Amino acid sequence: MTHEWHKSSYSGNTGHCVEVCEGVVTGVRDTQNRELGQLDVPAPEWTALLNAMRSW
């Protein structure tokens, strides 16, 4: 799977960043530990997670 990664807008400026790649499958990875791989989440579940976090 090819990803075009970008820093998540939710990461802020703390230096603890998350990179994401949205698509049919959303990839999520830690910028400081890229070698550990990524978490791939189906887009509907990713959207549900973000919506839940916004209402938290």
C-alpha cells in the first residue's frame, strides 16, 4: 500500500507527532518511530473515531 503521509493537524507543536494518510484505508504512524510500522484503519472507522473525539 502506498501512502502519502502528512502530519496530523491534531498533533499540535509538542514534538510528539502523528502522521496520517487518508484514503479507503487510513494509515497512522508515529513520526518518532516510523520503523515500528503503521496502523491501517478502514476509512469509516477512522471517521467514527475522529467524530467521537470531537464530541468528547
